[in-house]
Amino acid sequence: MSTTPKDLLTIDALSDADIRSILKGAAEMKQVFCSGKTHPALAGKSVLTLFYEPSTRTRSSFELAARRLQADVTTFSVATSSVVKGESVHDTIDTLMSMHMDYIIVRHKNSGIPAVIGRHAKASVINAGDGAHAHPSQAFLDAFTLQEKYGELSGKRVVIIGDILHSRVARSTSTILKRLGAEVAYMGPGPLVPLQKHTGIPRFTNWDAIFDWKPDVIYLLRVQNERMDTPYFPSADYHQAFGVTEERLKRIDALDLSIMHPGPVNRGVELCDSAMEYRNSLICNQVENGVAARMSILSYLTPRTQHND
Ligand code: CP
């Protein structure tokens, strides 16, 4: 029997061997993906995408990844489902499991919902983003993108900038990068950056401190207005204080730093327009690598449906 995990809920729940294997698999799956071929890893399996929050990149790349692995893919559309008539997550999952799904990819605004589904279902459950908690497939595509660019990540410095407090991406990506030996720092508006004593991660609140820290990679986060019930900073000041302005882009270019962003980008807030065209922007690489990373994740997990137990 395979010893690989059933679910992907957080990076913390994975061993170092799991992380290395999934990243190695991503490199192999990228060759399959870029050649236009398919891989039979999920032939005869059923994959369900269950998104209670909007998504462009994560849902479409998981669906593409599953099809490239020869799975049947069902898209559950919350807006046109019985959820709008009040059906609970529990009853929705029971209904869908009766259709013998092997993999459920779930995004929900509440932290912990994928874990609850994972305990309940024989299918492999993949957390595609739960509230401000975790977004592990994003972490894998980010780490894979940086490995492509730099090789070993040991000693590389990545500063994650923006709304750290509400960011599942910051949590998952900083965790995987640290597990791979990179150094991570956070920067952003004071109320949105947790204290170092709580995270173990150095905390900065201005760009001068960041440039002094000498990062290799500038990783911008989207300002998540939908997760803030009260304003944490004056919105008009955000770009000047924390964004990549035209001026800062020149300095980033001179230092040959890379820029990343998980998307969707708020142009003129996190990044000026020219930053989208910057020669060392890895943003399109992140999207492309999302398919390969997710092919690797799907083929690595072991649903209990495979063992009829
Ligand atoms: N990075 C990310 O999660 O993007 P989506 O919200 O478009 O899936």
C-alpha cells in the first residue's frame, strides 16, 4: 500500500520527503504539460472542483492538470447549486461522494472546511485556499518557480510584502520556502504584519529596511479588501508606501531582483504597470507552473477510494 498522504491540507502536514517528491514530480509533469501530451496517472478517476469563493488561476489550473492526467473532471458551481437553497457543506459532500469522487479540490472562505471534508470523505481532499489559513498548492507552484530560477533555495532571501495578516498565500509560501532553506521576511502596513515573536519571521514596515536586508525576490500580495471588516490603512497611500512604484522598480532592476505575485494583481496598488512587463517578473511563470505543480500534487496523493476500505 502507498504511504503517500490522502489529503493536501497544509504544508505543515507534509514531511520533507513529501515536499521534495512533489517538487521533483512538478519538474517531470512540466515536461508532459509543455509537450502537449497527457499522463495516465489519474486515468479512470473522478475529480471534483468545489469552490465556494471566486478563483481564476487555481480552479482552471487544477481542472487542466486533472484532464492532463486523464481524469474525469466535474465543476461544482456554487452559484447554481442547491447551496443557494441552504444545503450545508456536509450534505453537499455526502451527495457528491455518492457519485464516487476520488479527489475533491475545495476553496472556502472559512478556515478549516477542507480539513473537515477530508476527515469525512474517502476521496483525497486538496485545500485550494481556506480563509486566511492555507493555500498549499500555491506554495508548491511558488517554490517550483523559484527552484527553476535559482536551483537550490538554501540561503535565498524572499520578502513577502502586503497584507500578511489575511494572507493564506503568505502563510503557506513562507512555510515551504523556509522548509527548503530559504530566508523569508515580511513587510507591509504595521497592523497587517504579525510580530516576529509570533511567526519567527523578520518584520519590516518600509522599503529602505527591505533593500538593506538584500533580498533576491520581492513577492507582492494582493490587498484583500474582502477579508477586512474595517480599513487597516488609508487606501490612497498604499501604492506609495508599500507598492512597487516606477522609482522602486528602477532600483529592483538595478539589483537584478525577481518579482512574484500570486494574482490577481491590483494594478496601481501592489504593482505599477511597468512592473507587469519587468524582465525579472516571474508572475507568468507562476501561472504556467501552477498546472505542473498541481499535476504532481494530484498524482502524489492516495485517495482511500483506491483501496475499497
Ligand atoms: N493565486 C490564486 O489563488 O488565484 P485565484 O484566486 O485566481 O485562484
